[in-house]
Amino acid sequence: VTGSSLPLLRKCQWWARDEVVAPPQPPPNDAMLVGTEVHAAIEDTLRGVDEPRRLSDEGTELFAEWRKWWQSSPLNQVGWQPEVAFAYNVATDSARPVKTGSHRAYEVGPSEIPGTIDALMLDDEYAIVVDWKTGSSFGNGPADAQDNWKLRLYALMVARAHGLDTVHTHIVR
């Protein structure tokens, strides 16, 4: 179980049983590949990388939309961390940062749920968690995230790991 699979787990728990062998993941389609490259370009921007990465034509267009939105966004602050992974321990109601291997291979215990936050901004009093979406309507700014179970878990992870009472969540398309 990961943060991204929580919505599925809420609907069907059978697939999460130890004895169930999941079918292999299908290869990514073109839209998924474009989303991955745009995510990587956003990560580079948040890390302060000066040399732009090469993007496909569609990726260039989406990234340009994001960059235009980002320049005027109230979220555009210093201190963003891209791709931050945590593990939430359901037995102890605690969380910790984790390192991930290739393809998000998390090293977690049996009572931990891992997840990787697309972008995290930490302050002494609060945090902001962002999930980038590159599907239709990308670049239209933050959407309502309060009912998103993945983001709710990520907010809980950040709150427990950093001792915070307030974590804001945003889906940005």
C-alpha cells in the first residue's frame, strides 16, 4: 500500500493482501511519459537548476503553461523541496522521511505506508503539500484537495514528521 493507492484501498482491500500477486504494470502511454517529463522539469526548477532539460513538443507546451502560472502564483515562494518521500507508521501514528531507490522502491516496515510528495514547502508554523497534475486543464491553478485521500495522508505524514499542526494541500493542474 502506498499513498497513491489509498483511493483504491478504500474501495477494495482484496488486492492489498499478502498472497495476492499483482499483475505487471502496463508500459506507460504517451500522456504518462509527457507527465513524467514535465514533473522532472518542474523538479529542476524547484531545485534551481539553470540548464533546462530537453522536452517533447507537448512537454514544452505544458511546462511553459506551468512556468507562466508559477511566476504569478501565490505558491511561488523560496524553499520548495521536490519529490520528498515519507513513511507513515499506522501502528504508532508517526512518520519519518525515507529515501527511495529507483522507481520509488521504498524501504519501509510492515506497518508503514510510503508516499512521495511532488512538492513540499516547510515553515516553522505550517507546511504546503502540492500534487502536480498534467492532465487536461493543466495550468489552471490549485484545485480543491481536501477530499483527496493521497494528499490527506501526505499532510498527516508531514505533520507527524515535523510536529506541525497546519498543513495546506493543493492539487495544481
